[in-house]
Amino acid sequence: INNVLSSLRRDITNLQNDLKITRRIRKGDQEESVINYIENLKQKARKFYFAKMRPVLCPECKTWIASVWSLYPQDDQSRVIIHCRRRLVDGTLCKGVVKKTIHELYKEKNEELPETID
């Protein structure tokens, strides 16, 4: 039992070191408040999210209609077709359609994206 407990403590310590959340690192950042720490985590999560995922905006109503993640983004043959079908203010359905290859989605930049993801 002692060997198992020792192994578990070692695994926890290694995990904390990998995530940089050890007591020594936290105490070294005394001026960093909890709010600043959470905001920093949000920014890192946003950066990671947009490095992996590609948001797709409807060309008609500019609504975020999908997020695409591809294991092979350089693949020129894979194609996605996404229909918006969002109900507009006047009660009609949006008829926006996105037809792109995965490569095109990963190549383009969306400047219309919001600064924060809630």
C-alpha cells in the first residue's frame, strides 16, 4: 500500500510540474491575483482553441454556425457543406451555405470573430 501511495504522490507531483501549478510556482507569483490567473487561463484556452478549431461564419447573416477541427488540414479533397438555417428577425430562415474544402477553411482568417468567447 505504501508503494502505491508513493507512486500516486509522485504522479500528482509530475502532473503539477507539467501544468506549472506547483506551490512553489504559485507562491513565486504573489502579485498575480486569482482573477488575473483565470484571465490568463482564458487567453491561453482561446489561443489553443483557435490553433485547433476553425470557426465558420454564415456568409449571409454573419452568425457563427460551426467549428471545424480536422486531423489533416492540408487535405485538398475533403469538403464541408454547411447550411445556416438560422431564424431571422422577420421570421424567415437564413439561406446561407458554406461550401469549402478543409484546406480553404484553415487557410482563411476570420476578422469578424468576437474578441471573447463566452
